[in-house]
Amino acid sequence: MNLLSIWELDKIKIGDYVGLASEVKKNPGKYAHTLEGKTLAMVFEKASTRTRVSFEAGMTQLGGHAIYFDFTTSQLSRGETMHDTAKTLGRYVNIIMARLYKHTDLLEIAKHAGVPVINALTDEEHPCQALSDLETMAEKGKLKAGNRFAFVGDCGFNMANSLMLACAKAGMEVTLVCPKGYQPNQKYLHEAKKYGKVEVCSDPAQGVGGADVVYTDTWISMGLEDEKAERTKAFMPFQVNEELLSHAKKDCIVMHCLPAHRGLEITNEVIDGKQSVVFDQAENRLHMQKAIMLKLMEKI
């Protein structure tokens, strides 16, 4: 059993992950030795703070051990195939998480590893982040059918893909708020619309109007640094600031998966304000990673 995409999860399975993460958070001692003697390989092609620390700390807290596996210091950097690497790792460890550029590389690992594989981010999806975000929404009383979720900014990349699917499957109404040229992936948009109301809007105030959750992320993802000036100009009207928030519900929550470029996609006043749950999100990565490993290792 793997976790490669929100695409493969239905509403019940999403609810199971959210419920288990909440239980792990409330009763950490209950699971302290659950994965004793087990080893997690953490395969990193892309840089990370929260993903690495939450998985490594989570595995330790579950009684297991994590190995950090960096592309640049492995034989992958010298041309070894993903096929051979996956088959080898599967002989050594009990579970693998991978943070990669290409989703196709993740699928190659999952095909050949012979152990559970977790998508810890690819160019197509970020299911671990999306599931932990739903956990945070549930904690704050926002994960309810009919509540409005507004994603503001670049809607054509992995976070928007995973979140539009996850929120739609959970019964929320989804609005993707973005400038022209940065619209959602059509494959994911078409799929999300099967589960509920999903709209695309190019007017920021209209897009967040009446929202229960306002979510933003970086405008300049890893690998797009050369587009910084162009993207900043296009996205500046979509900055999540106090004026934009005035159009959402008064009790809305503000989310950002971090790292944040303060003063660009979000202002200091908002990210540090009373409506922000950004650091609760960051904490919940730990609890969700533990829930994911427990579930895939069939220890619950």
C-alpha cells in the first residue's frame, strides 16, 4: 500500500487519515513503540525543512529509525537508475518517502521498491501536506460540507492540485483564485468538479468573498527562480493582506504551507495575525506523517 496521490483516496480514506492524525496527536504515547525495529528511507532530490524534520522526528517517536538519502551524495548523481536504486532500497528498509521533481520518478520507485512508498512532494502533487492541512481545518471547525475554501496565487502546481481534490472530496466548495496564465491543471480541475462545486476566479476580492479558509503559497517554487520578476508582477494583486481578507468571512482562517516569502504572497500582519493557523499547520505535518506511516505499515 502506497500514498502517491490524493487522486487515489476517496472521502472515507481521507477522513481515516485525518482522524488517525488527530488521535496520534492527542495520544502520542499510545504509539511510541509501534514501529520499533522498522526503518524509513527518506529520499530527497528537493530541499526541505518541514518534510524532513517531521518524517524523521515522527519515525523516531514511533520507535523506528530514519535514514536521510540525498540524491547529490548517492549513486543517483552518477547515473544509477531509479529502477536499480528502488529495488536496492526495498531490500534494506521497510518504508520509503521520496521528495522529487518528477512524479514519474516516484511512480518508478513505487513500481520496483516492494515496500510502501510515500509521495513527500513531486511536481504533480503534495498529498502529505494536503492531508495535514485538512487535519488543521478539522481542528479549527472549518472542514465542513459547504464551507468555502479559497486557494489564492499560483493554481497550476502541486499544492493546488492536491488541495482542490482533497477539499472537494471532503465536501467543501473550492475557489481557485489566480491571474490568467496560472490557471489550474485541467486534469485535476475536471476530476475535482466530480465531487462538488469548484470554480476558477481571476478577481481576488470576489474569489475570497465569503471564504471560510483562505490559503496561499509561494509564487516562486523551486526551479522557477528565473521567473521571479515576472511572477511577482503578475501575482502582486493576489497578495493575501488585510484588505483582501476583509472580503472573506470574519472568522476565516488563513493558511500557508511554508516556507513563506513575507511581503510577497502574504504580509507579516496576516501571517502573524489572529486568523493565521500557519504554525498549527506546520506542527500537524508531524502528526500526519506519523499517521501515514502507521497506516501504510498496517500498524493500526
